Amino acid sequence: MKKILAILLSVSAMLCLFAGCGTKGDTDEKNSGKTWIIATDTVFKPFEYKDAEGNLVGIDVEILEAVAEDQGFKYELNSIGWDASIAACQAGQADGMIAGASITEERKSQGWIFSDGYYRCTQAMTVAENSDIKGFEDLKGKQVAVKTGTMGAKYADSLKDQYGFTIASFEDSPTMYQAVIGGQAAACFEDTPVMKASIKEGGLKLKVLDNTQSEGSDYGLAIFNADNQEFLDMFNAGLKNIKANGKYDEIINKYVG
């Protein structure tokens, strides 16, 4: 009997060796074997930006770090800009992007594959500090600034015909803000927490008109290749865990209270 049992145990061990038994150690080893390349924006406070020491910080940065620690995977975060992040993912040069990307049906139809939502965000109109513009009705015949490919740009586009303004597009947020401060544009449309953080931390002579906020949508991490679903699954699992253990709230409170 002992001889038969020994043979059965030996066969079982060999089958496990060749099949790859799924233990936690195996999962950790698999995760550690690949470094996921993740792209992000350059300046999108408070989600990603450089601090006084030149370090990339922000909500997106810390959520990704906390999820990676929870799930045991390695990653490389490249701050290359919004448009460049999309292009890198579509070209297979990056595995995914986390850059305050709103989850929309339109983007899903264009090939974006989103994680679970990690932050609910609205968009709002911002004007110069000394501007007498109080709402959309005051924009008739004027030009407003938007950042290319963003929900702020989409929100402005949905309003321009009704309120009679034109749109000027910019590649990054700081340039867009300066267009408003310098008078080249009467207003700009931006994600509300991003705009408020930029004004507060940058001392910008701008003000957000809170009565102009959109309905809002969730931000999500995105991949553009279904082969990277493994990464998306790990992100979702880690996000759920850090929400449960309080780490998520700690990160959000650190940047937006």
C-alpha cells in the first residue's frame, strides 16, 4: 500500500510540475516576470504632475503604485503626454495608460478597454480671475480654449452651437490656461478637480464657475489590446483591495481632501 501511495504521489508531483500548479507563489513569480509599460500625461493636476523636486506624483501615480504593491506586479510609468499615451498604446509601445481618462461609450467603440472606475469627475468652465463672464450665456461671439481629445473638449463642443462660441484646441493644459490668462480665449473647459488643483497650487489668476459643471463620469485605466486583459484584471482586483483597506481614501484625501 505504501509503495502504491508513493507511486501516486510521485505521479501527482510530476503532473503538477508539467501543468504548472496555481499557487500564490507561482502567481507572484509570473507577475514579477513581466514589467508592464504604462503611459500617462505630463501635467494633469492632481492626477499626475511633477513636484518641486521633479518627481512624478499625483492620484493616478499613487493608485497605480498601491495596486502594483497589492498585486505583486512590476511596471514602468512613462510621462509622455495625453495624445502620445494613446498613440503608444495603439502602437503596442505601451501596455496601458492611466491619465484621468473618462470612461465613455464612444471611447469603448473606438477600442478603449477600461478598468473599473477609480474616480468620479465633472468638467467645468474656467475664466480669468477678473472676468465678468458668469455663465455660458456670456460666451456668445467669443473663443474658448480646450485640450485636444479630452472630456472638457467634448463638453465645450456640445455647448458651442447653443451658446454661439468658437473653440481653439491646445495640446496641453498649461498652454490652455495661459491662453485664458493672456486674453487669447475668454474661457477654457477642464476637469473640475484638475482645474481647482492647478489654480491653488500654481497660483493661477483664474476662477472656476461651479454653476457650469457637467454631469460627470468615472475615470478608468485603459488598455487597447485584449491580450493585456491580465493586467486589467490585476488592476481591478488591486483597486478593490485598496478601497477596502483604506489606502484608496488615504490617497484621495492627500490630494483633494
